[in-house]
Amino acid sequence: MALGWIRPDAAEFPGDSTLDFVERAHLLRIFGETSWVVSKAAARLGISRTTLNAMIGKLGISRKDA
């Protein structure tokens, strides 16, 4: 799998970071860039709103995390 899509300025995480930690950080960044509009964030991520809402619940994300 080519990794050319990864931005050179992407945040680096410690080697012991869990997938949940990295996913949560990524979603919070996307929400910040889309002003917390779930449909825009889902479109940007290439997933459905239903899937994104499930991820939000699983990762315990809320607007207070902004």
C-alpha cells in the first residue's frame, strides 16, 4: 500500500499509541476543520454519517473535546 497520501506535516504519535488514540485525534482534527458538521466530516473521511456517529460513540467524542 502506497503511503503517498500521508501529509508530511501530519502529527506524529508515540510508538505506543493505540489505534483508538490515533483515530480519536484524527477525528477531532477533521471536526475542527469542518466546524463539527457531521455530514461534512463524514464526506471528508469517505464514510457514512451512521459509521461516523458509531465511531463518535465508541471513542467518546463530544464537542467539549474541541
